Amino acid sequence: MSDPALPATTAGADGTPTAAADTVEHLVRAQLSQSLGGPRGILESAVPTVGFTVSYVLAHDLRRSLAIAVGLAVALLLVRIVQRQPVQFVVNSLVGIGIAAVFAARSGRAQDVFLPGILYNAAYAAAMTLSILVRWPVVGLMIGSVTGDVSAWRRDPAVVRLCSRLTWILVAPCAVRVAVQYPLYLGGQVGWLGATKIALGWPLQVAALSLITYVLARGRTPVQVPVDPPPAGS
């Protein structure tokens, strides 16, 4: 007999429960939307990069450009605090630009602002690819984190295949960013690095999510959890 489906609740950006997710497709859509922080979270992650790039291209002053980028991230954080909105995505942006500033300040090279992002995307693509090869795709782990059983979803080969396909789609943007940006980094092309970071940021992510939405719209795979065996002697 098949395992019963479990309607899984998901949380919004502020941590409050939202509608139940009774299919893998619904669950993945909700989790991916939450992970990006919505349109505002995407915009806030891009603002410091825009500020740094425009400033450096115009003035070629590394310290000033770094100060502008950090200042913009701090300003966005203060706005979130004043509005009593979740600060997770702004803090992530602030941490990212802070790490980038350390890299660039130590080397004195403006292109090193973009090195942490390149390394991050390379590591993320490698980790997700490995998760697929060992049949523990990242999207499946997302499902397990909500259902409360990390491995139950692996009992259904159809779910494993679906999660592997979706994880490959998430790998693609990271791989493209590395392939485009690393040669620019080696050439010290700061302006092009900033432009491609923005162009290959949320637009590429939205394209990937659109493809995921198309794949998910074609199926309704139940979210399932295992049934505990009856007690001995019952």
C-alpha cells in the first residue's frame, strides 16, 4: 500500500505559515520563491553592485566605490528595520558586499570585488551537481526539510527524477555566471564584471525559475511521508 500524502505547510518571508503544499510541484515553487525574497529581495541584492560598478567606472576610486556599496547596503537594512520588515535578504547582501570589500581592499584590485561571487557560484554548482550524481538532489532535500523526513522522498524514483531535473536547472545559472565572469575577472574588466553580474543575476534566475515553473506545471507528484511500522505484538 502506498504511503499517505502529507499536506506540508510553507512559511513566508516573515516566517508565518502560508497555504499547505500537498504536491512536490507546489512545495518547490513555494520554497524557491521564499529563497529569493520576492522582487524586493532581488532588487536589494543588486543595488550595492550597481552602486559599486557605476562609481568605479566613473571615478576609478576603489575605496570610495566600496564605501558607496557598503553604504547602500546599510541604508537598505535601516529601511527594513524602520518598516519592521524581515532583514534576512538585506543582511545577506551586506555580508556579501562586506566579504567582497575585504577581498578587494587586501589586494587593491577592483576586480576582486567580484571574486567571492565567482567562487560562490562555482562551489554552489559543484555541490548541486554532486548531489545529483549521488542521487540526493538539492531540491529533494528541500522537500525533506518540510515533510520532516530527509530521506522518504527517495523511495519514489519518479520524485527523485523530478528533483534531479529541477536541480540541474538550478545548476545552469551558476555555471553560466562562472563561464562568463571568470575570463572577465582574469582580464580585469571591472565594468563588464559589474554589468554581467547584474545581467546574469536576477534575470537569469527568473529565466531558470520560469523553466522550473513550466516543468512543475506538467505534473502533480504527491508529497509523501513514510508510515511508522506498527508496534511489535500489535
